[in-house]
Amino acid sequence: DPTILTVLAHVRKIMSGTLTLDEVLAMLDDENVATTGEDWINKGEKIFDALESVKGKKIVDDAMRAVAGAGLTEEAVYKQIEDLDVKKIMETAETAYADRKVRGELISSVCDTALDFLLRVLPAMPVPPVDGVKDGIIYQLSDLSLQGLKIKKEFIQVEIAGISANKEARKLLMSDLNNEEATMNDSDTSGTKTSSKTVAREMLIIDVQNIFAVLEDVKWSFEQTYFPRLQSAGTAFVELQNSSISLVFELRRKLKSDPNKKAGEAEQWEPVLCLNKRLCNIADIDLKLSGSSLSWVLNLGASIFKTTLRAYVMQTVLSAIESNSGFLLQQLNGALQQYWGIIMRTAELNMDDLAVLSDDCVTTFDDPTKYELELVWREHLPLGVQLLLNDESGLIKVVEFPRGSQARTVAEKSELDPEIFKGATITKVNGSRYDKTNQPQLIEALKHPGRPKSIGFRLANPEDAQRVLSFVAKSASKNSGSTSSSSSVYYNVRYVDIQDDAPLGLTFANALDDFGVVVGNIAGGDNQDIHAACRRGDVNVGDLLATINGKCVLGENGTGRAKAVNLFQTDGKARPLKVGFVKPYLHSLTLTAPNANGEQDVDHQDTAGSASVSIISGGPGSELTFTQDANKKICLGEFNKVSGALESAKVLIGDHLVAINDMQVDATPETDKSSTDDKLARVQMMMNAKSSYPLTFHFVRSGKKTPDAQIKLTVTVEKEEDVGCKFGVIEMFSRNIVVENFYEVEGPIQRQIKVACGGTVHKSIVLEAVDGHVTPSYITPTMMVSVLQRRWESNGHVDLVLRDERCRDWTRSLLHW
């Protein structure tokens, strides 16, 4: 391929230092090079984002420790880099591209090294606990370890594009290249044979035989959510014998989707990588449970249904392989789409060599909307699920898990996105299934206050979810108002007539772009005219000085500053003096991350908890969005609001409000005969009194174990605009004043930017610079959010310069007055 050879030639020149300046300039001027460079930067940002998203997670940290234990430490990597022979690498790369024999040796060498490393790392890899709920039974497995996993290298066969990684396959390849017919006996200890030539279109074959695994002292537990509510826990011994896994990833072909294809045109085919064959076999499985009074019953069941258990484990393994392979293949097929030509030529394949893709091949992620999910509610609070009871399907549908609800908390603790439940159908409660014929009974089961309660959901496809959301959108839209700032923004020169002979009491500084001077400080002198102008808001710190006695004092490259200095020297002491100020169009601000003491963590056990909570930002990534205009400028987009103080303190919908600032607001009926409306009015009046803040809210929640046990929670809120919740009465549970729902509030970053921009934020505000660096033209809105978030997290702050394009254009038009 000419492109690859050209790239290799350039790389060789760069590494050898023989690339001339003219060649460098020619490369930089090449539009393809520039486009490729931007593409690399975008992909690099995605890698950084992926690394940042897993940083600090326990399972990732444990995995990295296992990798380090296998010898891949930072020092070892640096040593390998230092020992690299770049010249040899380049020669090998060029030869491997052109020579199939060398290519085979290179791939085999890489596979051998990778297998050695994998077998060292695998026994030390951490295994996270397995927990979940199935048909109303909550289960958990923990203390899982791969120390007892036994796999020998000679029983692992890996083939890539028809090139095998073991010695016998390499001999077969060399014999084939020399057109010799040979039959060889295995010289490896494995005793396995390769009886036929591998097929090049089978891009990757993984075959692992004779897998043995022993898991000792595995902790297990289960709990029924329905009668007779059995629960037990103990330890287990599990042994898998003579197991095997075989996977074949094959390159096949499928019809190319072309919506613009005209009738009579020939069909167009494209390659696609798929998982064609997958086999899992477990010859024998042994399971022994102990540590529980029910162990003998469970062991008896395990022995009787041993064959069923073995088949279930094999099917579960295959399902996991298909699902995870589908996700990987979907990403690979998308990334490799533009490189299929090179890959086909390298593998010496034509389109006709590829079989047609069949329905049993896995190419995409198996959509989880086909499956059911089951969640468990434990808190003695409302479920917190917004339901649609009159859907056209005749089934109860989920509209959403509202923010601050127990449902949302349950989903997030299960590491599930609450948004995927929109449009879902409730299929079972506590193990009992419901259909169209018994929906009233389903409603009664949902209303029953007993806990724990397990609920099964069949997730909706995107179209069905959208239909449900559209059904309730009209009523929701009536109650929601527009939160965007007005696009009507007016600018004017604010004139100050000075009659007082006293000094102005103002100090000036250079504007950020040296277009003039701005008010740096109001010193507080004796000039009454300036004092009056400050009180009116006609003079503010940061304002740009526009005119002196009707003469413009603005101009590029310091000319405006020079005009201002000259006029102040000649006319500054004369009275009357008329000066004009305009709103600045450049705004400099620093976004600072909260320190460790700013984070609040309220423990919700059956004990009292308290916290003083301010609105804490998750950073620019959680509050800011950007757009890009036709000139590739990064413009400020809509703000994302954040959770209010009470929601941040983990208060839930249904929590009972008993007092504010130690003043009882919801006394018992025996001591307070006032109506519920009066109580709510009292609460609202206290919340609306800005002078009474900070307010301390006292809540009570029924305990997890019994409704009579109570969790007490005290939260102090600093400002009225931080509360973020509405109180009301939930009739089904009590007549108490409770949290009815939550709403989002303006985040700290949004408030800071609005203040810096004089209270007006619109879509013509451009991000000029970040930490002193001008925003590059190649950066995308998504990349910018990632960059700001990383700098905010790593440095504890990020400096921004924002430019109001409308204001700048208007200000510069003053030069022509």
C-alpha cells in the first residue's frame, strides 16, 4: 500500500534525523497530514477520557497491582523504551509488510510473549463480588479468587489471520511457503497436532483446553423477599475439571447499507469481523456448601441437579462471551471501516473469499433491552417510581426514576443508569409474575409497604421508551418554563459628568487585549460624583474606559491606552469632565475545585447523621457545555444544573421533615391540631425568609430492619437557592410533611460565570483562553469539556478568559463614531 510505505519512509527519516526543513514544511502544508493530526488528537483525548473515567476505581487499582506483580512496572517500561533499537524496528516493520514469512514470525513472537505475560498475571487478577437478584431472591458471592485457576501454555492455541503462535504451526507455515508437503510430529509437550492449514479469513482463533479451577472459601448468601423469607449465608468449595473454551473470530462479508442506492445498481459488499464459533464445555463440576443450617439441603439439591447446574454454568459463560465480544466487535468494526482495504491485502484475501454473514454470527453488542432486570428496595420509603397506568399496551409502564427517589438510589447502587428504565414494563414483584390479566394485583403488590421488595423490569426499546415519554410530555411541558437567558442584549456608553474638583479616586489597568484601559480599582476618594456613579452602577471594576470629553480612547496595540494617558494629562484636572464607560467584553475568572473538606458524606445507617452542605460542583465537565461556530470558535452552551443541598446530602423522597432550626414544623396530632396546609405554609414561609439562613433541616426515616427503628438526619443549608426540594404530603404513607420531589439548582460554576459576565450569558460568548493558552482551532466542544475537567481535577483550578463577541463588535464600532 503506497500510503503505508510513504508513512514508513517519513518515520525512518524522522528517526534517523535526515528529514530536511523543506520536507517538514511540505508535510505540515499537506491537508491530509493536518486532518490526520487532528484525528489523532481527538482519539488521544478519548483515550485520556477513558483512563480518567476508571482512575481510582478499586477493581482497576487491584488489576494494576496484579500487572505490576507480573513485572510490568513503570521502571520496567522505561527500561524497555531505553533498550529499543528503532532502526531494527523500522526494518522489521517494512519487511513484515512485504514478506508473509517474516510477518508470521513477528506475530508468533508477539503471541508467545503475550501468553507468557497473561499466564503470570491471571492468577493474581482480582475478581469483584457477584451480587444480584433473581425471581425475588437476593444473592451474593464474594472472596472469589483466580489463584486456583490452572491453565498450561501448551494447551492454549492462538491463531491470527491463519498464522499460529506455536512451534508446529510456524514449521507448517514455512513448509507451505516453500510449496512442500510435510507431515510433522509435535515436538512440544502438549502432544497436540495441527492436521490442516488454517484459513486466513479466520482472523483470530482462541482454543483453550484442559482448564482446571478450584475456588475455596467462597462466601455466599441469599435472602428471599417473599414468604417464607428464608435467608442464609456460608462458604462454598467449587471445582471445575477438564473444561475448554473455543472461539473463532472470522472475517465475513455483508451487503453495504446505502440509502442513496438506485434501482439496478450492483450490490456493494463490505467486510465485517464477527464471532462465528463459540464453544464452552465443562466435563465435571463439584459444588459443596457449608456454614449454614440449610447447607445439607442445598448440597443435596446441587448433587441431584448436577447436570442442570453444569449446563447452566456453560450457558452463562457463553452468554457473557457473546455479550462482551459483541461490544468489542461493534467498536472494532467501526474503527476499522476505513482500513479494510489494507487489511484484506495484507491477509491476501479478496471479497469473494469471504463467506456471507449469517444470523448466528455475533457482530454487535447484544442489546440489554431484550433482558429483564430486577432491583431490590429496602428503605421504608416510597418506591420513588413514576408510573404510567393508562398505557395503550394495557401494562404498567415506568415514566422515570425521579431524582432524589429511592428508585434512583437503588439503580445507582447496582451500577445501572436510572435513565435506561424509562418506558420499562414492570413484570414481577417479589418473584410473582404479572401480565395484562392481573395488573390491579400488580398495583396492590407495589403499594404494599413491606420491605425488602424486589421488582422486575423488562426494559423498553428506544422507540417504546420515547412513546411513553411523549405521552406524558404535554402535561410536563405546561409546568416547565424556559431557563435559557434572553438573547436580547443591549450595550451603551455610561457617561459620568464630573463637577467635583476632588481627584477621581480611580485606578486603571491595561485591558487584557491592550485595546484600552479598564477600571482596576475604586480607591474611595472624596469625589462625590464618582461615588454617586458607583452607587448607580455606572462605574464598576473591570469597566472599559471608552471616552474622555467625547473623544474615543480605544485602539489596537496600546494606542487606546496612549490616548487615555494623553487626555488625562491635558484635561484630567479641568471641570466639568465627562468620561464614558462600557461593559468589558473580556472576562477573566478562575474556577476552583473544592478542597477535601468541602465534600460531604452522610452515612445512612440506623443512626443519626448530620452535615452542613453547600452546593459543590462536580467540575466543568458536569456543568458546562460548548458549541462550535462556523469559524471553529468554542462558544459557551447551555449550563447543566446540579443537585440541591438536600439531595446532595442523600435526603430521599418520603423523608419526614420534623423541624427547621429546632422549631417543630410537623408535630403529632395530639399536640398540634393545625391542618396540613397550615404546616406546609409554615415551612414555605421559613424557607423564603432569606435572613433566616443558614437553615437546619431535621429529618426522620424509618429504619431498614423495622419501620419502628428510625434514622435521624440533620442537614444545614447556607442559602435559599441551594435547597432544591419541595415539601408536601404523601397520602399513602402518612399525613406527615415529607420531601415530595427534588429539582436542580444553578451550580457554583454557572453562578460564577454569570457574575463575571455581568449577569448576562448568551451563545455569543467565546472561550478565548485556558490557563493562559489561546484555544486552538482544532479542538472540539467535547474535547474542551474534557480538558477543563482534567485541569480542574489535577491542578485544583483552571483559569478561563471569556470573550463576548457581540459586546466586542459593538465596542470596536465606537472607533468610527
